[in-house]
Amino acid sequence: MLIGFDTSDDACAYKVSDDFAIIKTLDFFAPAVDDPFTYGQIVAANALSDVYAMGGTPIVALNIVCFPMSLPLYILREILDGGFKKVQEAGAIVAGGHSMDDVTLKYGLCVTGFIDPRKLWSNATAKEGDILILTKPLGSGITTIAAKIDEISAEDLAPSIAVMTTLNKNARDVIAEHGANACCDITGFGLIGHAREMADGCNKTIEIFAGELPIIHQALALAERGVVPGEGGRNRDFLAEKVSIAKDVPQAYQDILYDPQTSGGLLVAVPEKGAKELLAKLQDKCPDSRIIGQVQPREGVSIKVKM
């Protein structure tokens, strides 16, 4: 085993030979949006992202479905079609799966990817002085909950859907050409949660620049009005002893930092020399990419946030 669960990486990696390793991951969740086809796309993009976060190439996926038989079957067809088309976009195939009758609708994928083990990325190998780049904007947890309680319109949710359905393939391709010391994707634990795993994995402290965060349209305004998901508060409580936030960081920015993401971007740690060059290349393919932090010597906390 190259990478297991000891460093909280996005997936496991198993070395088969000197030049061949298998990446394996599984993810599933209840609907984040109302449209079943879009839901299928989001779930697939989210599951595939774990392979991209390790630098790998997705090859095959298996569906996992919990579906209430009281619902019309066309909903299931739309979900599976959305997932299938997103897997197809990644250049992989769906090779079946498993379904069961359940009271709560849930959909996911078990994804297998391939990589040369010498090119494998971990979230635990950042170096002191590394620059942190984030490739997608934050705030999808806030906007999706706002849509569910009619705080924003379907039109206002469209930017979030575009973020969540976008594969991290282009970001992976650009980063792979440049090289990375560490990488992970941002999902349910929020930016701070996943950055904390990166910091603890390499025994360093990560400083985040809140004022530089890319943020989805409407998310900051919603956070300023107190429209935030409960999961963000749970993330905050869980990480309370690991995080130090400067007094001038507004509450809304803090809520963005803790906001649970679905199919978020890649957080990549690269040497300071060449970081701006990588950023420029990333912005050609992923225009919301930003430098949002730096890896520092270990202090008393895992994460420091300043404005």
C-alpha cells in the first residue's frame, strides 16, 4: 500500500509495480440540487475528483444507488444518465454497480484510477515555504442551502452548479506538467478542514489569506445575512483547537472558510519559485484559481487565518 487512511488522503493507492499503481475511492450523498440529471453530474464529478487530487487518471466507475421505489423511475434514469455522461467526459467508463430500495435517495460512485507511483500526490507532503493555490471558488454549501429555502433563485444558483459539475481534470493536467509537493480536493470539511489535514500531515502550519479567496457569486452576501449550512458550524466546532483566526477577519469570510463544499477545487502546494507561473497557466483553464496561502514552520495551531 502506497497511501492508506493514516494521512486522511482523498483515496487509497496500491502499488502494483514500479511504474503502475491503482487509486481507489468511493463517495455518495443525498441530492444537493433538485434536478436529477444535474445531481448525477455533481456526484460523479465529486467522486472522480479524488483520483485527480492524487494526480491519477480515472478508468472505471461503479454506481452505488439507494432509491425509494415510491419515486418515479425516470428520476433514477436521469441521475444515472448524469453520472454516466460526466464519467464519459472524464474518459472513463461506468461498468455497472449496485442498487437497493431505501427510504432516502442517495447516489455515488466507486472509482478506480491509474497512475505511475513516482508521480503520485499526497496531501501530507507539503514543504515549508510552499505556496497554496486553490483552483475553484468556495461557497457551494451556502448557495445550495440558500436555494433550498428560497433565499436565491435558480438563476443565482447557476454559478454554483457550474462549479460543482466541472471536472478537476484540467487543473490536474496543468499541475501535473508543473509538479506539486502536495495536493487534495476541497469537499465536506471545507477549505479549513482539508487544509488542516494537509498541515498536520506534513507537521507544518498553513497560513490562509482570507481576502484572497475566490468566492462563488452570492455566497459572501448570503453569509453576511447569516444564511449558512449547519455543517459549517460543525466543521468550526471540530477544528476549534486547531485554528487561529485574526480578529479583523469578518464572520462572513470565516463562514466561507468552514463551508462544506461539494465537488470543490484542488488545493495544491508548490514551491514559491514558479508558483506565479503555475497560477497563470491554471487561470487559462481554471479562471478562478488563486494563491490563497503559504506553508510555514509548525506553530501552536495547524491553521492561521489573516485578512
